Amino acid sequence: MLIFRGIPEQTPSPIALTIGNFDGVHLGHQAMLARLEQAARTLGVPACVMTFEPHPREFFASHAAPARLTSLREKLELFAQYGIDQVVICRFNRHFAHIDATEFISRFLRRQLHVQWLLTGDDFRFGAQRTGDLALLAAAGKTHGFEVVCMDSVVTADLRVSSTAVRNALAAGDLALATRLLGRPYSISGRVVHGDKNGRKLGFPTANIQLKHNKPPLSGIFAVKLCGLDDAGMAGVASLGVRPTIRPNDKPTLEAHLFNFDRQIYGRHVRVDFLHKLRDERKFPSLDALIEAITQDVSDAKAYFAAAT
């Protein structure tokens, strides 16, 4: 997959394009990527996604921006998985935010990217002050000779699939609903790094996974599978949160304790699939009480996996 960090002055060939943040790459996004890939193959051009870094809402109001579902690396890995040939990562800054919608079309879509076919969602807006819409794109397409296609939202279980719906499900601890909206378990990937070794001291050694998210969209104790060490994934229990008993007011940490596992895996890039929420994170009055709770968490997670087989 060819990745452009910034809009290139010229793409090697005409492209079929879709534009969006694609946070989470949920079922609605996947339907768009499949439609894009199909059109690109029919036209004989690369399937290209334009996305933004940072998320525009992070740029305009970082304190109020929603939790990211996927890091940039995770998003790129999913794009590759769904058959995308090229990705244009637009640096969203003050200059980009002030580009007029008509200039965006004439300069970027036509002169630099040579768009031949363009797919948008039904709520797509673009350009300074979000003045660009589907009607403007359709008129420009007729003028400049590219086809514009609009795709309706995807609905499952009477719920419109969206990044917001996924965030709400995760925040509520409804991992089953999040899985239905995503078409896969929600996951966080990262490199295994050295922690403070508290898990080992408590009798439950953990893999500490580096977090790239601005703020995780879920928290608590979970039954998980850790993928990247073998083909099937390894069952375990994970804590995602601020560890109030160990370090009050600490930053969020993701730690996974794997069953029947004793290997050094520092530096490995792994993925944690969140399968079932066991409980919320809470502060315990003593380390003994915390150890008792972790023991019960491990037992409950093992029971979950036993029932799932």
C-alpha cells in the first residue's frame, strides 16, 4: 500500500477516491471501502483513501474531542486489509482548515490527485466552514469529468452504524454491540514495553502495551485475546485504566495477564482484542483486597472462555 504523508503534487495515475476520518473502520466504513475497491478494479485505477491527521475535531477543540477508536497505524493496517492501494494522509492544520471548498476540488481533487471516481457518505461536508456538500461535488464532477457517487448509511439492528455509536457501546461496556457495529472485536494494538512490574509483584505478571490513543474509549477489566504471538491468539484478562489502587491519578495503562504464559515479549507489536467486560475499575482498600479481586477476575475470564468454546 502506497502512503502519501501530505497531498502529493501529482499522483502516478488517476485514482478512485473516498474521503473521511474512518475512525474505527466500522461496518459502514467497510462497505464504503468495498464499494471503492470494486469501482477501482472496474476502472483499472488505484483505490485511494484520503484521511486526516489529527482528526479535525482534535484540531478545533482538543479538550472536547471524542476518544479515538483507532490510532493512525491501526487505521492504515485496516485499510490494507480491505484492499486499499493508496492512502493520502492530510495534515489537518490552520492552513488546511481555511481552504475553500471550490479550491479543494480544483486544486486537490483534479490538479494533484487526478480523481476519476469519488465516493462520499450521505453526510459528507468539506472545505472552510464545511461549506462544501454533495451538490457542489456533483456539479464539479460534471464540469471536470469525474463521477461522484453517494453511499447511504449502513444500519444494523435498527441502529445507524457510526463511530459515535461504537464509542457509546464501548463506554457502556457493551462489547457485544461494539463487535456487531465493527464486524470484529474492538482492539488496541501497540508495542510491549517495560512497566513498573507491579503485576509480577502481585503474582500476576502482565504485558504492558504502549497506548497511542489520546484517551481510550473504554475502561475496566476485560476478558481478552492477545494476538501477534501465535496464530490463534492467547487468552487472558486485561486492565485498561488509571490503576487507582496502585497509582491514583495515573495516566491510562493497558496491561494484559495471559494464562499459562511465561515468556519475555518486550518489543513485540501485539493486538489486544476486547471480548467481554468483567467489571469496572475501582480502588481497593489494600493490596490484599486487590490481589483477591484479580484472582476473581482471572477465574471469571477463564469461565468466560470455557463457556465460549
